[in-house]
Amino acid sequence: MMEKLVTKKNVLWISGFVTVVLFILDQIGTFRLCGSVEYGRCMDTLYDVLIVFLPTLPLFLFSLITYWMQDEIYRAWFRFARWWIPLSMLLIFLAPDYSGDWLFPTDKGRIAFLVSLLFVVISIVLIAYRFYTMRKKSS
């Protein structure tokens, strides 16, 4: 049942939709979305929500790349992505809003950037590895 719901097309459309919504909300800005009155809790909450969904951007890019690849390459990449993205979102959610440590600053923005960067690097390595192993098998 889960395999039918998680298809290449569904992952592409859902991640693309979330990415477009994030870009639109970013263009509007948290200040205007919260009434343009004054800085407050609404802006902090909205920023936290937007930053938690940041890993969907690389998910969309890689689902777009793997959409036209062989199904085996896509499945290998998606087995990795289906646990990495929720784990990344959880780590970002649990990270503090502001860092109190000057030596190793840890906040939502840095965690979001780090897990997104790691997702990109690991995805590239995984896709390249699968692509070359499949190319070796066929020749």
C-alpha cells in the first residue's frame, strides 16, 4: 500500500508544492505575514515553521533529477531520503532558536543548513555510485 502512495510523481509534486509555498512565503516575509505591526512571537513561530521545512528544497531538486533515471537508482536514493528528511526536520525542530555558545554556535538556521548540505552531498554520492554500478553491470 505504501509503495503505491510513494511514487516518483507524488514525491516530485508534493516536494515541489512545498518548495513553491516556501518561496512565496519567503517573498512575502514574516513581518508582513504577521500583520506588519511589530516584532513578536508570530514572527518567531513562522520563522521556525519555515526553517523546519527547508530540507524539502533539496528533496525537490533531487526528486527532479532522479525522476528520469532508472527505477533502481531512484529507489536506492529514496530509501535514503525517506528517513533523512523527517530526521532532519526533527533535528531542526529540536534545535534552539538562538545559540548561547560562542565557540560552537548551534541554532535552527545552522542545523538546517548543515543537514541540507549533508543531504545534498550524500545524495550525489549515492546517485553517482548507483549510476556507475548499473553502468558496469550493463557493459
